[in-house]
Amino acid sequence: MSCMARIEGCDSPDAVQRRLSELNRARLQPGLPSEAAWFEAATLPTRLDEEWRFLEAARARVSARAACAPTDPAGFLRWFEALVHTGPGQGDPLFPWLATRATLAHMRWFLAQEVAGEAGFDDLTALTVLRMPVRPKLELARNFWDEMGRGNARGMHGPMLEDLARHLRLHDDPPAPVWQALALANTMAGLAARRCTAYQSVGALGVVELTAPGRAAEIAAGLKRLGIPAKHRHYFDLHAVLDVKHSAGWNAEVIAPLAAQSAEIARAMAEGALMRLECGEACFVRYRETFGLAGSAPSVSEGRTGAR
């Protein structure tokens, strides 16, 4: 199973991913020593071990394919860029359906899951950039600055998504996030938070920039069709265009130079890219199952955000 979240000998995928979500909230949310002491003393070592086993299982599932990537920098870059066509989950029929047929209730349920699985590209980039070589670090900094609206709060990307969530009232009666969406966020946060998986994080973030524009354009088309004003769908309109530029810079200034350093770094980036794509694919499959796109009628009814 893609992005399988079960850890051998442990609880269900849902239980595992909810514990890992709690871990990421506790270690990434700003706080005070007194507020974190209970978690760090009693729970943190166990959760970190559980996270590591989850990440290693996900890495093992993609390692053989990652090992097939070329080891020379030019060949590796061609392999990486081809993931937009050959990677797991690419061309999924969910997105043309969202663009042309989904109801507002379907779109709200889908976006509620996307918000639950959003780990914060800006924060992940900030974690990943630590101690990187100069050339990749500069490009990561440029990307981060764009995510920050180039110093303008109204241009920050994260709040744009939150604005859409408020407009659609996604927080009023939100559906419980499916474990696949949580697994996606937990994978991205786990890779970025650990320095021993920093290169996997580079690959995962880079493949998001590579593959997101097409999906963003179809989501934006669906929102426009459903009458969502342009100012509220700006997050997806923007990423349909800006991520094309981001991807070109990321590939030229981050992926290629790091791949030139060693075959081991290239393989780590390949693993991260495939891990992220497999998590996305698992989400798309689960979402289509919820919507009944295998042949039955969609199961998310009008008038509510989705079933708990």
C-alpha cells in the first residue's frame, strides 16, 4: 500500500498518524519550557522512535526505485523532472473531476483534507535549509521569501489558504482528517525536522514544486466554476503559475548542485521525492473512494463538509 502508515506490531494507521500529528504539534509549535516538560519527559522518546520507524518503512518502500535513478547530475535531473509524468499519483482523475464536476460539498470536504495535510511549505523550507551549501541555501532562501510574501503580510502564502478556509467555513464542522492526509503532513514534517533526512526533505519539497502547478490549476478552475470569488481562490491561482518558476529555480540551484556532490545525496533526494509522491497518491485514492468515483454515487452530501 502506498504511504502505508501501519508500523509492524503497533496500532492502526489512523492511531499511528494521530499520535505523530500530536508529536509534530508539540515539537514545532512555539511554547514555554513549562508547557512542554510533560510531553518531552513522558512521551517524546517513544513518539520519536515511532516516527523513525514510520519514516524508515516509507523509505524502504521506495528505495529500490530510487536506486534506479541515474547517478550523474544531468541524468539525475532529467530523472527528477520526469517525475511530473512518471511519479506516483501523477495524472490522477480526481483533479479533472474537481475542476469540472465536483459540488461545493465535495470541494469543501476535499479542501478540509488538504488543510489537514498542509505541513507549511515555508516552515519546512526553513527547517531544511539549515547548514546547506551556499548555492542551494540561497535558492531555498529565495523560495522562503516568496512564501513570506516578500515581506508583505497580504502576500504570504499560508494565510491565503487560511482565507479560503474561512470563506468556505471549513472550520465550522470539519470532517475528521483521513489518516492518509495526516501521513502526508507527518512525512513532510518528520523529514524536515531530522538532519539525517534533510536531503530526503529537499527531494520531497522539490517534487511538490514540480508537480503542484497542474493540480493547483484544476482546483482553481473548480473553485471558479463553483462561484468562489477570485480573492478567495488566490492561493491556488497563484501556485498554478508561481510554482512553475519555483520548480525551475529549485531544480537548477538545489537539486542539480546537491546531486553533483555525491550519488548518495542524489539517492536520498530521490527517496524523499518518491515518499512524498506516494503519500499524495494514497490521499488521491482515498479521496476518490470517499467521493464514490469508482462507479457509485458520491458519498459527500450537499449541505455539510463530509462524514466524520
